[in-house]
Amino acid sequence: MPLNLFSRVEPTLGPDEEAYRLHFFATDRAQARASATLVLTLMAIVFALELRLAPMDRIGAITVVRSVFFTFSLVLFVSLRGLNTPAVLDRASLVWSIGFALQFVLVALFRPPTGVDTTALLVMILAMYGLASSPLASRTVAPAIVSVGSLLAFTYTRRDPDFSLWPSAVMVAIVNALGFVFSARLHTQRRRQFQSEMQLRASLKERDALIERLRQSHKMESMGRIVGGVAHDFNNILGTMLTTGSLLIDELPAGSAAHADAETMLGAVRRGAELTKQLLAFSRQQVLELKVVSLNELVADTQRMLMRTIGENISISVSLGDHLSAVRVDPGQVQQILLNLAVNARDAMPGGGVVSIRTRNVTLEVPTIMSHSMAEPGPYVVLTVADDGTGMDERTMSKIFEPFFTTKPKGRGTGLGLATVFGIVEQSGGHVRVESAPGAGTTFEIFLPAVAERPVRRDTPHDAAELHVPGGSETILLAEDDPELRLMTARALGSLGYTVLQATDGIDALRVAQDHQGSLDLLTTDMIMPAMGGTALARELSARRPGLKVLFMSGYTDDAVGRGELKPDDPFLQKPVEPTVLARKVRQLLDTRKAG
Ligand SMILES: Nc1ncnc2c1ncn2[C@@H]1O[C@H](COP(=O)(O)OP(=O)(O)OP(=O)(O)O)[C@@H](O)[C@H]1O
Ligand SMILES: [Mg+2]
């Protein structure tokens, strides 16, 4: 370890470490006090000897010099009693040592040197090296003056021809060297002590941060379970209402008051369904339609929509990373993330500003702490959405991902935006990191695991076709355990011309299929049912009736169903399903020819 002669050994710690710093300072002060006391005591002994041994005519001058020194020491010590900073202690030690050195040299001019002088000189040099922990260089100043000055004074005042200076000079040199080494060792030890204390503190801090993250992630986890449970049950209820409402509207005369009422009701149901969907997203229980895509392509596709949504006085700056790796995500959900983050950024910049969206590849070398989780090392694609708006304080930041947390006035925000972002990202195996400070803007970073596969091109929906509700005459087997929802879905499909066979679960569906003599074109099944779930049913039935098309529906899946059982391109609809969406999907499936 290089020895720095000019700087004080001090921990560089944050302001909250004041107590720690003071503790070390107290040790320094005690050490300085002990050294000074030792030197003063020795000085008093030497002075007593001088009074007895020095020539009478010199006693006056010697007494004056010694008295001045004792007075100077007294004044210095009294005035620095409450001394409380290392810099002041260093300065005081230096001033006092120089005062000491000068009086020592002065006295040597007034009387012949004796053996006592040499001994006292040596002990004092050592004591001075021990004086506080000021920079090593300034600690050597005083002993150096004492050594050289005394030797010169001894030579100058030499009256005793037998007195030989050389042994003294050698001794002084040796003691100086010893003092320096001893002092340097103290210096090094002290530095080590600081370093290990600092390391300890750093690791304690890191541990605290980890515990906090863990607590946060547990909190989100249990919140997710509660919210997900409620949302799941609501989903089926809303599904029934949505289907019934649609049928009702068709039956009511257009333009009638009842028709308008039904429209209003359906509007409310749709809002409820939207809310439920967000809650399911937060609880990571929404079924994701995972596709391997390029984030750059997704961002580029979404950019126009964002510009339209976030208004005129906000501009969007997009910077897409080169050679970006692909990610496995639900493209629609990533667009939702972008939209939510961009809208938040807009709200944070009431006076206008720039939302900057960036993509880049990042490889994490070590486990990295994210906002509510730990990211494993590995390659990621990072989507950054940053604004230079109002920013957030620590307290706000710790809550932003909780559902219904909002700082916006009533009616302006539901507090579900970031909750869904969080859920979607976590469910996709990714992580979120937020950096923000009041007045300093906010940066959201979405880390998504990079995959080695090549991205598939996304097809864009045709707007014109979306208005048309197609029907047909094929036969559909509908397996759904919720009786009301089953009935309503069957009615909706029936009204479009299809023949609908109903089953209450997988086993029942197999029985119904067995009993049915004619052709069976499509199986529409819920995923989770009491006796035999959707995937098992689809497998069984496809084996018995080759060419059968299958459409899965669910409002709720745990991770196993969401990612494992369902293949990425298995046709799937998220409940609650709008009758028109169902009709379109059914038609689309029936119209696709089996490849080969
Ligand atoms: N870019 C940002 N700058 C400053 N604060 C933000 C930013 N993004 C989010 N916040 C804070 O986080 C809170 C929660 O955001 P979230 O998107 O979840 O809900 P919301 O925007 O209030 O409502 P919603 O998005 O449901 O309409 C916001 O109310 C706001 O205080
Ligand atoms: Mg929001």
C-alpha cells in the first residue's frame, strides 16, 4: 500500500456517518493529549535539572524561555479545549511541536549540553512522532527541527572539549528513523482499519437494501395474489354480462330508450372488463401471447400512436439500438407498457418537454438490484422511457407499482398504469428499474431477457375488417364450466348461424363429441375446468377427430398454463371475450386451411 505522507488518513463516508468519524477523531485527540502530556512532563523534569546544574548566569535566560513555552502550551491547550475537527487538531499539533522545537533549540544556546539533554531529546522525538494522526509529513517537521537545531546548538555552544557530538548525532538519526517507521505503521494500520470498517458498512448497507427489495417483492407478490383472485371471479361475471348485454341490444329495437339503456350498461361492463384486465395484468395472471419480436420494430410501430396520444407540446425522441437482440414478449402488452410510461411522462411535464425512448442491449455481469427484484446475470434488451418532468421523491417511488396508487387528482388517474407495467414485465421474465429525483425527471428502464432466436415479423390488423361480424354454419363444441357464460356464449355463436354443442368440462366434452354423429369443426374451450382442463381435452379430441381446430379461452392462468402448456401460437382469447371478437376469431380459425 503506497504511503501518502501529505494527507491525513480519514474515512470518506457520507454525512450520516458523522458518529463514526467522531469516534475516530476522539481516538486521535486522546493520542495527541497523551503525547503532549508526556513531552511536558519530561520538559518539567529537564527544567528542574537545569535549575540545579546550569551555570548561575544562564538560569535567568533559560527560565524565561521555558516559562514562555509552558505559558504558550497552557494557552494553546485551554483555547482548544472544545476542539472538534481533525484539521484543527492537526494544526494545533503542528504549532505546538514547532513551539516546542524552538524553545529546545534556544535553550541549547544558553547552556552547555549534558547527557540529560541527549536522553531527553531522544524520548521527546519519539513522543512527537506519536502526536495525533496528522499527515506524516507534518508530523516529521517538529522532530526534524528539534534534531537538527539541537545538534547545531550543541556544536555552537560546545565548551566541553571531551563532549563528542557524533554518538549523539547517530542516536538522534536512529531514533528519528524509528519514530518515522513507528508513525508510518500507525498510519497504515489506521488506513486498514478505516477500509475494513468501510467495507463492513458497505456490505451492511447492501444487505439492508436487499432486505428492503425482498420485502417489497413479497408485498407485491401477496398483493398480486389478492388482486388476481378477485379479478378472476369478476372476469366470469363480466363475461356473462357482456355476452347477455350484446344479445339484449340485438333484440331491442334500435333507437328505443331500452336500447340506449342497454348500451349504457354495456359500456359500464366494458369499463369493468378493462379494469379487471389491468388487475389480472398486475397479478401476472393474464395470458400472454408470447412472440419472439424485435423491440425496435415494436417501438417504431407504436411511435405514431404515441404521438397522437400524448399531445402537441410533448415531443418524442426515439433512439433505437443497433443489432438489438430479440425478446420473447406479448407485443400488444409491450405497446401497452410504452403507452402507460409515455402517458405518465406527459403528465409529469405539464409545461411540455421531451419523452425519450431508447432501446439497447445490456449484459449484466452480476446479480443486479432492480426496483423490486434481483435480475440474474445475462443478456438483456433494455427499453428506456425517460422524461425531464417533475420527478418523484423516495416515498412516492416506493409505491408507484402498487395498484391504485396515484398522486393525480380524483378522476385523472386510476393508479393502475404502472401496476400493469410491472405485472407484464415480471410475467415476461423481465425487471423494472426506476430512477428519479424531485425536479430531475424520471427514467424507467425495462429489462427484458434477450433470446437467441430471430424475431418474427408482426402482421398488422386490417381496420376495415374489424367492423364486420362474420357468421357461419359449422359445428362448434363449447366446453365451459361456468353455466351462465356457457349459455350466453352458445347463444351468441348460435345467433351467427353456427351449430353449438355444449359441455360442462373436458370429460363431458369428450362424451358429447362421441355422441355427435356429424362433423365437428371447432372446439372452443375454457382452460381450467373441474374434470379435465382445456389443453388435455384438446389433445384427446384432436387425436380422435383429426383436423379439428381449437380455440382456448381463459381469464386466469398461473405461470404453468400461461407459458408451459400453451404453445405460443395456440389460438387464444383472453376472457372476458367480446362477442364480436369471438365471432371474428372463430371465423378466422375456421377459414385457415390446415397446412399440408
Ligand atoms: N414519469 C413520471 N414522473 C413523475 N411521476 C410519475 C411518473 N410516472 C409515474 N409517476 C407517479 O407514479 C404514480 C402512479 O403512476 P401510474 O401510472 O401507476 O398511475 P397514474 O398515472 O396515476 O394513473 P393511471 O396511469 O392509472 O391513469 C403517478 O400518480 C405519479 O405520481
Ligand atoms: Mg399512469
